[in-house]
Amino acid sequence: MPLTFAIGDLHGRFDLLEAALAAIEARAPGGTIVFLGDYVDRGPQSREVIECLMAGPSAGWQWICLMGNHEAMLVELMKFPENRMSRFLANGGRATLASYGAAAWDPDAPLPIPAAHIAWLSALPLMHVDLHRVYVHAAVDRWRPLHRQREQTLLWDLYPDDDEGGHGDFHVVHGHQQVPVGPVLKKYRTNLDTFAWQSGRLVVGVFNDQRPGWPVEFIEVGQDPRSRFCCVLGALIVVRIFLT
């Protein structure tokens, strides 16, 4: 069966990215990997994450890298450094600058991020749609057609806890909402943001491209057995709710 693997917010955790890619390639000989955005800031290796994603996949794989709100902030920073710097630094940007070799921001020096990296980030799509699912960084407005979604919604909005998600017949797969003991399974959406940069655990959603709805399984990398137990217990509770 054709599979799509979805990876949530990485935030500079190149170690978890490497572990996830190795686990995915051990699981299947090929398929699609959708990265849900937020590759930079907060964690220690934003540059390495970007360079890995820019290099692209090995044979047999398709990678789709979506834009997250942190990539959008970085692109805006390069356009308007004096006006955007305080917001960038407040949202974990110092770690990104450090990964590019800048211990601190010098307003009299050019930012150390290569133009090729910014060009790649600027061109990232905001959404990926397949037969059964919409993949996006943050959220989808169910009342607006997919081709008329607002960038603010796709990159920044947060679902209320009681929002079951979905868009028509599509299941929504997203990150952006940090839940260390996630993933969070709602009836029509899956949140894969497990606060990986701080929790140390990254959970990959595995989706059957021929079957609608939830992931058919998860691949977890990281070293927090208590979080793993909570994740599995929460998933079992949700499955039981919707099967009864």
C-alpha cells in the first residue's frame, strides 16, 4: 500500500530528523514524506535541518516541505531586519543565528544566513492535498474553499481543544500546537506537534494513501518512555471513543 509519512515541528532538532528518516526508510522502501514546517528556531541545529531538507530525498522517495510560521518570520526578517528582529529573537531566533555561526545579532553586520537558504524557504508551499487529507502547518478554515485559505490561518491559527477539525471529506494533518504527550487524534484531524525541540520525542504519522482518516500507525523517535506511554494510552482512548 502507498504510504505518506508526516513529520511535525522540528525546530532545529537535526538529531531527531536523522533518526526519523532512518526509521521511515527502515519501514518502507519508498513513499512520500510531508514535513509540516517549523524547521528553524529554538533547537540547536536549524542550519543542519535546512541543509538536509534542501538536499532532498534518496531514490524512491518524494519529500514535500511545507512552510511554518517560523520560516515565514525568518523570510520577513531578511526583508526587514530592523523591524522584525525583536520578534524573531523572542521566538527562538537566537538559536537559529547561532547555528549559522553568529553568537549574537550585530545590527551593523549582514545576517549570516545564505541567500540560497532564504530563497528555498520563500518558495515553500503552504499546503499539500492528496486524495484523503490536507497537510498544513497550523490549521484549515473549514468554511473557506482550500484555494481561498488565508495565510494567517494556515501558518498561525490554533484549533480550540473541542474542534474536531476536517475540511469537507478531508482529514487535516497539522502541527503548530505543542502537546508533549501527543500526538492528538481528533475525529477529523491529527496534530503531530509533540514539542520535539524540548520534549526530545518526535512522532511520525503514517498514513495509508488509499484509506481516509487517521494514521494507520506511528513511528516514534526519542527517549522519553513516560511520554510514550501517555501517547499510546491517549491514542487508545480516542480510538475507543470513535469505535463505540
